[in-house]
Amino acid sequence: MPNEEVTQTETDECAWCGENTPVDGLEVLGYGLFCPECASSYACICGICSDIIHSDDAYHIENYNSTVCGNCYSEWYFHCEGCEVSWHVDSMSGYDPGYCQDCSGDDGEYTSDGIRRWGDRPELRFHSSVEVSYTPLAKQYYMGMEIELEESGHIVGEVMHKVEEHMWATTDASLYTGGGVEIVTHPHTLEAWNDTFPWDMWERDIHSMVPDQEPYNSNGIHIHVSRSAFNNDKGRMIPSHLYKFMQFIQVNQDPVQRLAGREGNNYCQWGAERDAVSRLSDAKPNTSMSNMERYRPINTQNPTTIELRFFAGLSDPAFMRRSLHFVHSLVEFTRKGNFKSDRSWKAYVGYVRSRALRYPELAAYLNENATLLDAHATIALNRYTLEIKPRIKEQIRQKRAAAMRREQELIAEAAARQALIDNPPLCPCYRCIADRELG
């Protein structure tokens, strides 16, 4: 009789429960292999660093509806000794460390520097070329900025009363040097940014007075753009438009970072393959706030805006206008066409150059740095095509395979239940056995 090879099912241990499970039944989650039961019952994703953690080791922060790992909790959150609630470090009192601002006993709306306490803000004013109103105009979209400046609170506080119609300033515990400040602007349309924002005052009373911000890396500029920017003429949001907008930024990470003036940090964690998998769900109106990773280059948590967090924290008005022009021009560049349309870096540059009168600082920067930016674009595209895109496809394949396995398991479980209904087990007691034998 010929020898037959005996093949054994390859198994491996689940990283959590230690049970041997067939390899094709193990879930690949982040850094290890997990049996389906552990993966579905205990796996949590840290909302900041995206590590896979056991639910017993996760911190569930109810007032933010967030789950984070221990390392991220110690860096980004604290437990208030007064109300015994976990808060983001932005809510920590600047006067009583260990307490939130509500429990610290701080009196008054403003600090001694004349700036608002974190979390306090005036009623928003929406600036357009037509009017200033307390509600956004229909078929208009706005952009607002959060400008973080180190060691500048005492300077900024002295001048905010002059421009309160356009901006206000608050404390910011995320800035490391002390004396940091976050200037928050009211929403402006592009025309209002160009024509009515007090750029001369900004240049004279802020930019020329605050310390040079280039040596710092904890501060940045965040630009919010209205979600209505991605609506059609009927006021309905178009997920494919937002998807194309986000995809351009991720695929062209290198030239975008060059234009924005900085690479990532803890507050802006680039991860193209992770972000790419989530972009389709992020772009959908009903799920775009479900991903709790706030500290990504593109934050989709906010109900009325999309937040871009990757700009350097510079006070230079030319840089600020260039950044605003980039956001606005990219919204418009990705508005038309379909997924097969040319949305390369080269096509985008051509789009801006043809509209240099509308985006003067941006067009000038792209022309002056064309060779360097083109080189960065080539590097980014090659890396995305050769490294990141295959990983994205593999992640999608794994998710689909896991979903298919789970579907097969559910079918098998349903079949087993039906078999019990159709052929109920016979009672094994001696009386029932005797009754069956007697007929």
C-alpha cells in the first residue's frame, strides 16, 4: 500500500488566551494573532495611537466617549483630584495642577494675561463678503484657524480687545513652554480672509512682537473647513468629494508636509495605510465621527467641520494665507471629476497656477519651490504605490476574510440549532431507554 502523506492543520497560540487555534482561523490584529473569540470579545483600539489593547488594560473615558491605552492616557489625560473625572490635558488648570479648570477655584473669565480660559468662547460670527452674521449663509462655506503660539500669552492678551470681532485667545495646556496661547478665529469665507481680516494689525501687533516660533515643535495651526464645502448644489453632502480631498493629502504626504511647514508629531500622527482604510467610512455623513482618532492629519470627529492639523505653528501672515489658500484650492480642485480623473500633484499645481490671482501666495510658493516639491511628490507617489497600497489591500483582504469566516460560523451555528430542533436528543435515563425498547 503506497505511503500517504499525513497533513496536519497548522496551529498557533492565541496571544491572549493561549489556546491553539488553526492559523487560518486566527485574527491578525496590529501586533499579534488572536483567536476569534478573544478578538471579538476583548480587543480594543486605542483612539490615539491605534494600538490593539485588551479591554482590561484600556482606559474608558466616558465624558469624551473615548478608549485609550495606558501610555496615551498618561500623556494626554489626567484624573482631576476634585471631581475625580478624567479630563484631557487641555482642561487642566494652569494654576492648580492635578485639578480641572472647573475645580481649580479660578475666578473670572480671563487670566491675568487677558486671555480666555480654555473651553470658553464667544458666540461665533460668520464673516463673508456680504455680511457678518451669527449663522452661516446658505451655499457658503467657511474656514477658521486655531493658531498655537509659544511664550506669547502676555503679548496676545494686550491686543485681543482690538479684534474681538475676528478672533479670540485662550489658554492651551498642550503647549510646553508656559505662557503659550491659542488664537481662535471666527469662521471666514475665502473672500473675507482676503479682504476684511485685519492682516495689517496681525503683522504689526502680533507677528512682529511674538518670539520666533520655528524652534518649537509642539505648536501648530489647525484649519477647520465647513462640512458644507463638500455639499452639492442641493445642499446634500457628497462623500466621494470628501474622500478625494482626504486621499490627495495622504497620497501626496511629502509635498503637503513641505508646504505645511512640518512633519508629524504626537498631535498629528501620519499613517497613510491606516488612514486610507478608514477614509471611506470617514467620508460618509453617518459614520464620519465614529473614528475616535482625533490626532490624525485630518480629524473628522467634529460635527460641522473637517479639521486639518498638519500646519506649522507660525505667525507669519503670508504663511497663514498660503495655508488657507491650499485648503480652499484643494476643496475646489477635488470637487469636479470622478475617481479616474487626474488628481496628481502635477495636475493640482496646474490648477493653482491657472488661478494665481485667487491664490497669490500659494501660486508664488509653488512656482518658487517647483523642483523640490515635484521631487517630494515623486517620492511620495512611489512609496504609496510600492509600499503603502499593497499593505492597504492586504488589510482589506484580511478584514473581508475575517468577515467571511464569521459568516460561515454563523451559518454553521444556525444549522446546528436547526438540527437540534429537527432531531432533539433522546433522554438517556434508564426509564426512557426502557420505554423506547418496549416500543
